[in-house]
Amino acid sequence: MDRITKAARLMIVSDLDHTMVDHHDPENLSLLRFNALWESNYRHDSLLVFSTGRSPILYKQLRKEKPMLTPDITIMSVGTEITYGNSMLPDDGWVEILNQKWDRNIVTEETSKFPELTLQAETEQRPHKVSFYVDKTKAQVVMKELSDCLKKRGLDVKIIYSGGMDLDILPQGAGKGQALAYLLKKLKTEGVPPVNTLACGDSGNDAELFSIPDVYGVMVSNAQEELLQWHAENAKGNPNIIHAKERCAAGIIEAIGHFKLGSNSSPRDVADFVECKVDHVNPGYEVVKFYLFYERWRRGETDNCETYISSLKASCDPSAIVVFPSGAEKTLHECIHTMKGCYGDQKGKQFRIWVDRVLSTPTGSSTWLVKFDKWELSGDERCCCVITAKISAKGSGASYGYTWVNVQQKWLEEYEKKDDSTWLF
Ligand code: GLC
Ligand code: MG
């Protein structure tokens, strides 16, 4: 929580599977579009919250499979576990609240009497969450009977059906909605309530997110039947909740535009940065733009022309040095020269670059130290450098663009590139 010292301009609270992450898009294009938008326009003054049904184990697995950003706050196991920051520091206060009126043993004892319930994997059974699979056709009846049963045993629980197959049993005070309410209250108590909050989801366990006061909501276009039905019955006329036209992360971007919560133009939607002038630029935007251009160059998606090379060179101080993870040094101009020869070498291949955790600290009136994680996916190999760059504003203001003054790279543990002959920036 220590990074949260100012009220967030926008807090996005998003589900992961089939909301932030589109499992039907092997290229992850809308997720990458969202990432570029977030890091260039929001990371420095907004909060990203992931709210997933997954346990910490399956959540970490998903992060290894998909190009996901690091959220500021992670809510897992259907709102029963809240953690902060990259180190995932748990919120013990939340655990204490959930312990009230909860007895896991009674839940397992009673549920064992229902042959319609199939227990989910061991990793998904958590201190405040017991999870099963149940057939769509039997779900309603089972939920009713189970609820009566547990009430008779003196338990106050919440039973949630999601994705047309998952049944979760949680303490009554748990769930994604309650976890969000708890978080909003905490931020308010600390004097930093977000200016705007946008909840994003696709399935049953997300419904609660949309009933928290003063929260905008987007059900992505591919939302599940059970969520749309909940909406029809409970929130039909509410203009603060929309059913997006676009799938997954593209639906989230659509909602940012619909509710006018800030910029909804992802740098990935900009075809030509030389032509494009952006109004409120910040060093984060420069970093995203730089690496996006590099990706496109190697994929052979830009024109192979000298104008781009000159413009890139013009954004680097002629004496600017890159210190590679090995300790070797090169000037940025030398790197650009090498890059020139790599035009299109990744054409038709899986090659993507994204940046995460872009944070800039001013070191003078027009200079910043910008720290970020640079990820490169090449085929099946994923590598990452933690980069610290010194960047300064050109001329009298950022509207003239930025100059890279130096770059220092360090491999992120477990993600170093074996053959680093084509690792440039
Ligand atoms: C995730 C969890 C699962 C849960 C489901 C719905 O898939 O892994 O345990 O039942 O979300 O909340
Ligand atoms: Mg989902």
C-alpha cells in the first residue's frame, strides 16, 4: 500500500479469465493493447486491481502463460484473499473479518452428502473457499438445497455459480464485491479514495462487483449467461453498467471511453508515431512508444525507411550508453544501427514486447529516472530485464518529446535470455 499516497485517478478492478485475458486469442492482442494503454497513460497515477476466482497458485501460473501486467492489488480466490504490490503482501485484516461465522469443516461435511458435486483441484480449496463443479442443469436445485442445509447447521455462507460449471462456497462476508467494498473503505479511511472506479467482469462471481455504490461497470461482450441474467434481473436501467460490444480487454478499453474515464487510445492503435502528436505525454508514454516501435521494426510491420531511424536517433543523446546485463556497453546510436539490420527478422514469428511497472521519478525540472520491466516473447521463450533509464524532456517542455540519456539493464531472475546476440534495448 505504500505506493498509494495519492487518490488514484482511475482504479480498474478486473476479473482475469475471459475478461482481462482472452483465452480464445492466442496472440493476446487486446491484452497487449490494454497493457500499452495502462503503462503509457495510467500506471503513474492510477491503480490496477485484479480480482480473480483463481487461487494464488493458479493465478501465478496464468501470469507465466499470458502477457499480464503486475497489478497494484491482487484479490484472489473469489474475494477471499487480498494482497498488495509485487511482493503480494497479504491483508491480515481481511482474513480476520472472514473468520467470523465460518466453519470449513461443516461445509465439507455437508457438501459430501451431494453426489452432484465434484470437488475441484486441491489448489483451489482455500481457507475461506470450498469449490466444486456442478452440471448447469442441476446447479439451481443443488444451490437451494445446500443453502438450506448449511443454514440449519448455523452457518451463514455465500454460494456462487460461475462459468456455467463452478460452484464456490464462501463466508457470507466474502466475495469479489465485499472485497472491493472493503478496499474502497480502506482507501477512503486513508484519505485516498479513487476518483473513479471501473469494475470489469464476465461471469457469475463478478456480479457482486457491479452492485457496489459509485462504481462503473463493464460486462465484456462475451459475458456468461448467468451474469447477463443477473443484470437483467437486478441492474437493467443502471446507466453506470454497460454490456460492451467488444470482447475481453478490448471491452475494458471501450468502457474507459464510454464513461469518459480518461484516454482510451492505446499506443498499439497508433500506426505512425512520427505523425502522431499526443497531448499529455509523460515519460511512461515515451517508453511504451519506443519499445512498440522496436517490436514493429523487428516484425517488419513499419516501413523500412530512413525517416524512422533518424527520428529514433534524434530521441537519443549521441553519447547515451546502454549497459547490458553482461556489463558490456554500447552507445544507443550503435544499438539503433544494429537494429536497422534486424528489420523484419521476426516476421511471421511470435515476437512481442511489452513493458510493465513503468515508474518515473523526477530528478530535476526536466529529467526523470524511469524504471520498468521489459518483457520480450520470442517463440516459446520469454525473457525480462529490469531497466533503469535516464530520460530528459527536449527543449522547453515535454511537448517537444524526450531524449534518452542512458539505459541500464539487469536480467530479472529466472528470465535471462540464453542467446542474447539479438538483445538490444
Ligand atoms: C476459478 C477458480 C475456481 C472457481 C472459479 C469460479 O476458475 O480456479 O476455483 O470455482 O474461478 O469462481
Ligand atoms: Mg472470468
